[in-house]
Amino acid sequence: MKLRRVLFTALFVLGGAAMSVRPALAQLFVDPPLPGDFFVTHYYDVATSTSPSASGYGGNGASGGIGDGLVRIVNGGDIATQQRGTICAYIWVFDDIEEMQACCGCPVTPDGLRTMSVINNLTKNFGVNRGNLNAGVIDLAFGSPNLFLPKPVPLPAQIGALGSSGWVCDPSFQFGPTVGVTAHENSTPMPNVRAWMTNTEGNSPVPAASGLVKGTSVSEFQPAGRNLASDEVHSIDLADFCFFLITNGSGSGACSCGSGDDFSKVAQPIVP
């Protein structure tokens, strides 16, 4: 990933903070993977039939995406112990030249549905060099809330709070020390959450004069095909690159959680 070069010096200086992520990641990205595989991935393509992606695919008259994609996440059976069983969807969004451009942690309630727009929620606030948001990859991991804040603090846009319970979904796994919380709660893996994406695409026929063939499909996120416990470089990259987006001070690099119940309107009991 090209961002790795940008981060090398900063991560060397902040090495102690980067190392603190490992216990929580080791718990979330277990070895061997759990049945159902809680780490999943999907492509998105919202515009390459008219505009090229960052890697140069597409353009006017090409086959490719022609409209928004909708991501829907369902917690169909996993129950965390925090705030009435709400779990976290940890989300990392890349463009198609491997740059992490946004990340966020989003609560999903038991039997709850969270719906997000690729254009309006996942790629709207890209973080690196005004990144091209036409196409790329979304990685998801599902786990219990991973950080408890004993008192309210201002939260970056990337971190989703579970109501007023004090629990949050931190996709960097290392926000706590920046606000004086030295211990992270381990995030228990949640393999029974499911996610789907709606894709709207156009296929440019031959000859092109015969018109664009349009279609919409829905497909499920698929297991990423790797074990992040043994693929330590990638698991630490996900956390560290996200932490860079959170702490670079620009306010960019945040996806948002769309619509879905998170009990945010009422105070909830804290369950240890």
C-alpha cells in the first residue's frame, strides 16, 4: 500500500502506541478462523462507466458502475454483552490503488439492520490526496465493542458510540491512549453477522451504438480468504492506517454509519 511510505516515519515515532493494538487484534482476528468467517470483503463501483477509477479503469462509454451501492448489515444471531447485545461492524474502505481512504466503527443491534450508501456514507469523506472514489474495496470485521470510556469525551467521526453507555466501536483499536484510557477491552469475534451490497452497473455492448445495458444485482460480502492472526502485517496495517486517518487532524478519512438503531436516544445500563 502506498500509504505505508507516508506512515513509516510517524509509526516509527509512535511505535509504542502502534504496539498496543496487538492484544485486541489478536483477540478479534483469531487463528484458526471461526465458522462463518467474520472478516469479509466486497468491491464497490459507482462511476467507472463514465469516469476512470484511480487505477485507470473505465471512462466514458466503458462498462462499469453507474450509480450508488447500498451496504446492508444484519446482526442475525451474535449478542455482545455491552448495551443490550449491540455488536460493532469495523469498516475499512480502500480505493482501487490500495490506499485506505476511510474507516469507521458502526453499532449493529441484535436482529437489527444497518444501511449505508457507498456514495453518501462510505466514500464521501475520503482522506488521502482527495482520493478517487469511483471504485475500490470495502473490508468488514465483526466484533463486540472494543473500548470503554469512563467519562464522555469528544469522539472522532470514525468512532461509533453505543448510545450513552460509554462503549464505542474503534476501528483503529488504539484510540484509548489518546484520551487517557490505557487499557482496551478485547473485541470478541462475532461470526454470525451478514452483509450484502447492491450494485448498479452498465455494460457497454458491441457495437456501442446499440446502447448501454443496465442492471442491478445484490451480492453478499465474501470471506476474505486469509487469516488476519497469521497475516499480522495486514491486520496491523488496517489498524494503523485507520489510526493515521483518525489522528491526522484534517477531519477527513471517516466513513459514516448510515441508518440503523444504536439505542443512542436513551441511556443504557453499563454491563461489565
